[in-house]
Amino acid sequence: MENTKLKRRPLFNENGDITLDKRKMVGGNTTNLNDFNNIKYSWVSDWYRQAMNNFWVPEEINMNTDIQDYRLLDTYEKTAYDKVLSFLIFLDSVQSANLPNVSNFITANEVNLCLTIQAFQEAVHSQSYGYMLDTICSPDERTEILYQWKDDKHLLERNKFIGDLYNEFQENPNIKNLVKTMVANYILEGVYFYSGFMFFYNLGRNNKMPGSVQEIRYINRDENTHLWLFRSILLEMKEEEPKMFTPDLVNTYREMIKVGCEMEIEWGHYVIGDSISGLNKQMITDYIQYLGNLRCTQLGFEKLYEGHDSEPDTLQWVSQYSNANLIKTDFFEAKSTAYAKSSALIDDL
């Protein structure tokens, strides 16, 4: 079963099922009709409203201070800024490209709507990074940052871990590779992004690059919902496709998460190390191991690391910066990052 090729969902299926009891995440007989009053997965309604309320425009954030601050960063901070941003740009770019591949095989129309919104938001994130670079960099510097993976073997290795998993599913779309792709997405959203955001929030608490920090906070709020989405999809898959969550396969998924965490720790030591004020290698290790445990237990898997059950005391400021429910104004425009129309985000991620 796990190696059986999946069939793409048809764009229109006149003989599709319309009853909820026959709807499935994968392998269902969908009509592809979007009916907001006929939803099987009840969590979709809250997710959809939250995601739609998150709408924002990158250019609404003032980057004037960042233009000056970028030139005043020390060598270690500037190198880390460029490399972390380069990795985040790749992650959002590959997400935009891969989400339609996942959606092609999801047969619950309400979940496909969520994936479409996520793909749009990933595109906005890419635009946001471009706006940041266009503001603070020369065109040559911008290009160098965008394509650092061509010359930095460490960055190329990071990109290949996720990229190769996505390519494997595209080339061989069976249900096992689909679940692995979902887990890879979960790693990307729940470990890699959070680790990268940590660096920017450290700049913020050192009163540097305030515009960049605000951009990241908006992006972080979106990524919270994306993580919520894929966690929910995976939990539904556990119920509907138990053969894809045997002890051996769960160990495979846990090992993927552990490899992702170990790579992120190695990357953080390489990019940040002990040379940036407010961060060090031990803090990076503790934070990533905490994230790895959290992501595993949220899927009902055993944790990866002994201890590391709560956010490290030395990194409490990360959640304070990333908390989407805090009403914190833009440094210059006095615009709330939590729009008045947006309901409170249930963020246990």
C-alpha cells in the first residue's frame, strides 16, 4: 500500500461523494466543490478565519532605520543576517512551489482551501524578504544573499535536506512519500523557521534592525497557522491511514525530525556560534532540542531528547516577540501587528 502510486484528484468529478462520512484526507472521491457549510474537519473553520485575518502587506513596515543599522552591524551579525535570511528565502520559495504538489492529492476540499491560502502567504513572505533586501542592500548584495547556497556548502546541505524530500514525492507520489513530505513540511515550519526567527528577535532586543524584526513577526504569525495546519493534517492522517503510522514508520518520521534538529543545531553553531551578543551555541542547542521534543509530542510521538520539555529560561524573550496575541505597535507607524479584526490566535505551537 505504502508504495502504491497515488491518483491526482480530478478537477471535476460528477460522480464524487457529497456525504461527509465518505470524505477522506487522501484517496477520497471528491467533487472538488467548495461548500463552507459542509465541512468534515471542524478545525478548518477556525483555521480559515485566522489565516484570512492575518492579511498584511510587507511595504507597510518602515525600514528606514534598518538602512543605517545594516551598515553598523558587526561582521558576525551581518554574516549571520545574510545567511539566515538566505535560508529563510529558500524555505518560503520551496514551500510556494511544493504546496500545490501536496494539494493535488488531498481529497478534502476544505483542506485544499487552507493549502491555497498558505501558498499565497508563502508568496507574500518571499515578497517581504525581497522588500527587506531591496531596502538595505545594493542589487549586487541582494543577488549574493539570494544565492549564497551556490557558494556555501553548509547552506546548500540545509536546502537539499528539504528539497530532496520534496523532489522524491514529486517524482514518486505514493502515500508514504506524501506523509514524509508532510513531516518535512512540519520540520520546516516548526523547527527551521522558529530557529531563524530567534536570530532576528535577538537583534530586536539589542535595538537593531527594527523593521526587519517587524517583518519577521508578521511572517511568524503566518507560520504559526501553517504549523497548525500541517499538524492537524498529520493527526487526521494518523486516524484515517493507520498503516502509515506503524511503529517502524513513526520511527522513520521521528528520525527525520531528529536529523532536521541536528542539522539546525550544526547550522546555528556555524552561522551564529558564540560571537553574537545575546546568543551562544548552548542556547541554540537547548532551543532546538526543545523544539524537536515539542514537535514530536504534538504528533503523539515520543520525544527526542531527555529533558528539554519547556522553553529554555534563557530564551523566554523568543516567545514574547513571536506571541501573535500581544498588541505591539510598529516602531514608526504605530500600527498594531494584531489587526483589530483578527481573533486571538490559539497558539500552543
